[in-house]
Amino acid sequence: MRLLVDTHCWLWQLSAPERLRPEVLELLSEPTNEIYLSVASVWELVIKHSLGKLTLPVPPERYVPERMARLGQSSLPIEQRHVLRVAGLPPHHKDPFDRILLAQAMADDMAIVTADKAMTMYEARIVWGAV
């Protein structure tokens, strides 16, 4: 299974795993699954950290790659086809980071691990993360 982890679920996996359903934690740790963190999520983390809205134990330029390596997760780049796919999405969700995640998941046939109810309004495959 190919999974794209929404930013908040990725952070929960690291610092508050009890907020994720046990089945989701199993999916995220299953070695046969391909787990991705989008560059959009990394961008969002960096912005929130620089604005003081997200506290991390080390700077994001260390935190993200070290944690991704520890979790065995891959980075998903933002490609032109992903951005163009956003143009066809209905305006249910206003957050540009979430819109690109939706477009990436739909374009690359991935399920999104999220706890964002607005994402369920799209035709993307959703793996509900929150307990």
C-alpha cells in the first residue's frame, strides 16, 4: 500500500502516537507499505516553525530528515503534474498545503493518512488517522 501522511499525522506519529488509531500505526510501520511525506508538508513545518507556531526539539533541517530516515519514509516531491491537478479540485478545502497533498495522492494513486474532515469531501482515498 502507498500512503501519503498528512503533516499533523506525521507529527503525531513522532510525538503523540496515542492520537493515531492503532491500525494506522500498524500501517505506518508495515515494511511492505510505501510511506511518503510530501515536500509540501516539510514546507508547512518549516513555515510554522519559523512563525513560532510549531516547536521542535531541533531545527527542522535536522528534525525532518532524521525522523524520516528513522521511520523509513520517503520524500514525495511536488511535480508540475501535481500542481496542475490542483486546478481540477473543487474548492472544499482552502488550505493550499492540503490541496496539494490531495492532488499528489490522487495523481499518484496513494491513500492519505489524515484526521482532517475537509479532506473527506474529495474523491481521494482516505485512511482516517485519529482515534
